[in-house]
Amino acid sequence: MPDQHPDQTGPAGERPMQGRPAVPPSRPRATPPPQPPRPVHHATEQIDLRAGFPPVRHETAQIDLSGGLPGGLPIPPRPRRQGRRLGIDVGTVRVGVAISDPTGTLASPLETVQRARDESDLDRIAALVVEHEVTEVIVGEPRHLSGASGASAKEARAYSRALAGRIGSVPVHLVDERLSTVTAASSLRANGLDSRRQRPVIDQAAAVVILQAYLDAQRERS
């Protein structure tokens, strides 16, 4: 048996450590990636739609706001619609036309259109609506002083319906004009004009009276 130096021996039963490589440190374990959350399944009810969708009910509750908004808050005024308005005085021979300014405040005479069998007068008024970018048309509905409707009121309603069919989405409103012609003639006489010789002017002036009354009423409401 070869001689061994005491420094070359280890504890009983062990082999000499001299010349053996150092043990490398252990590698840390890799952290597994986070798993996505599992989807949550909600119970559903199967609906048979072969016969179509079931009827949909829209239930609303009516709230009385005549006394103001809850808490005493006042109801804000409805904003006035901007744009020119056209006033119409329908006669059996002529149609008086008036127009407002873009703010819908002041009415002015515009034109007198002759009635025609081929309804070219309606085409002319429709062209005025487009030319002046009118947002509303106001047609006077002549009534008796008692408020009853006569032949003239019936003619005005028929004329307004025919005009509405020519101007698309521009609304047409009928307003009471019992005394518009009388008021217009009195105004012309006060300015030294003979109303009997100025019938076309009276038609335009009557349209101004109709339109101005509507504009004033709208301004008071707003």
C-alpha cells in the first residue's frame, strides 16, 4: 500500500478531495407563466325564433310638468328655430307672399303671384322656398268673425296641402287670419295709397300681417 500523507486523507471511509472540481450552484427553478382566467359560463335560456322575434313592449310613465320641474326648477324655454319664414295670403285670383329676416323677427313683402289653372303659382312659391332657404311656410286661414270656417278657409287648407307636397320637409302651418286683409288695407290708406288700385300690394301686405303675427306669437312663447 503506498504511503499517504495525513493531509491527503479525509474522514474514515471518504476519498481524498484534492484535485476534485467544485460543485456548481444549483439553478433556480423557472417560474411557470400565469395561466389565463377560466371563462365563466352563465346559464342561458334557449329561445325559438323560427316564428320571428317576440313583441317588444316599451313602457313609459307620464310625468306632469305643468307646475315646473321637480324641486321648483323652471322649465327652460324652447329655442327658436333659425331661418327665414314665408307668409302666404291665399286669394282666388292672387297669392300674396311675405318673407322674414333670417332671425325670424321681422316680416317684409316679397311678391304677388297670380293663380293659374296649371298650378304654376304653386311651383313659383316652391321655387321661392328653395331660393331663400325658407325653414317654415305660414299660410293664412281666413275664418269668420265667429271663428267658423267657410269656403275661403277650405280653399286655404287645400292650397297649403298642395304646397306642402312640393316643398318636401319644409313644414307648412295654418294660422287664423280673420282681419289680415282689413288691417293691410287700413295701413295702406293711412300711408296715402288707394287700396282699390293697389290690390297686388294689399295681397303682399296681408301676407306680412299674417307672417308678423306668427313671428310675434312664436317670440312670446320662447
